[in-house]
Amino acid sequence: MSTWPQCALRYDGTFAGFLTCVGESFRQKTYPFYFLPPGAEQITLYPLQEIPSDPALARAVYRALETAVSPAFRRMMTYGFLTCLPQRERSLFDLIYLAFHHALPQDPTDDRILLLTRAIGHLVREAEHYRGFVRFADYGGVLVGQIAPKNRVLPLLRPHFCGRFPEENFMIYDAVHQAVLLQEDHKARLLELAAPLELPPPSEREQQFQALWKQFYQTLEIKARHNEKCRMTHCPKRFWADMVEMKDEF
């Protein structure tokens, strides 16, 4: 595909860090075979480079994805980075390399395009599920919800929940990727955590509200029409652990 010498890159795991890697690779004319985020261990025979995040270079690459290719391509790269696709950075870089060398496949069924579009579809569907499945608890006046997504869905959830609760202070904690969506005093931020977040037990008042919600959920069901398969189709079981009304059945 490329005559550029191959290498391995270690970066900070952020989208800005990945874009910095792209910019540095094009500057140095090297082709990264592995992208190693923090904590990742990989035995490789390729030269390993540490690439610190450069916000200015990242912004320049981000703009170039639109101006040199297209807005749709930049959106695909942005969403692609949020997916749980194995070695997603390598898949994204392969397409970026082709795009900037005017060799991007135009056939949507091309394996390289199809792999990414399917992963993005999975990301979007998971985010749509979480728009309905996030459950909040009151912790001292702050609404806190915990999720365990396969993809990095918080950026996709941000517009929905900030629009739904514009006056509330709230936090959604992604326990898989150690990230939070925090809205405080009408300002929303996405934050990466250095360590897992330990939530305290809910207060007695909150437990009372949760008990009322469970009772409401159970009262709504028509027992004679219970259909477990249908329920799991509309609400997959992997979401139950973080849903108040389903915890007893998990």
C-alpha cells in the first residue's frame, strides 16, 4: 500500500493525540503499524515512537480531513474513533492515508469502508439505547448515572441529556472507558479519569424513590402478556445491571 517505512506509535489515547500521530506520520513519512494507547503492551519489531499530543497540529489535521477530503469523511473519522473496533486507529489511518493520496475507495461495500461503517452503526445504535436506558440517582443535588458501554458513547449522549436537563447538575459515568459527561452550572464537559470512580451508596431518600420506581414498573406489566424474549429484544440484558427497575432480575 505504501512505501513509507513502518513504525509503532505510543500516544495518550485521545482523539487529539491520534490526530497528532497522523500529522507526525505524514511529516516524517512513516506508516504506523501499531497505535499503542496508555497501558497497552505490544511486542513489536517496529521502531517505537512516543508522540505527545500537539493541539495545534491536531486542529490542523482535523480541518484538513474536511477541506482536503469532505465533511462526511471527517465525520466518519470522528465517529470511527469512538467505536470499539479492534485496532481502530490503524483502520482509520489506512483510510486517511488513501484519502490524502486520492485513492479512497468509492465503493461502500469495499471491506475497508464496510468494516468501519458497521462499527459506526453499532456505536450509533448503542448510543440510541442509552438515551432511554440511563438511570439517574440523586447524590447531594447532583444527578448521577452509570453506564457500561462497549463504545465511547458519551459524546453522542451529550446533546440529548444537556438538552433534556438544561437546568440540572448531572454526571454520566462510563465505567468501561473511565470517562464522565459532567454538566455543572449550565456548562458541560467530557473528562477522562485516571482511576475508577467509586460511588457512595444512595441515601435513604433516594432508595425510597428507587423502590417507588420499581413498584411503578412492576405495576405497569400485564402478567398474562409477559414475553421475556420480546422484553430482551427491546431492552437487551447487558443494560440491566445499571437500570434500577431491572437490577433484581439481573
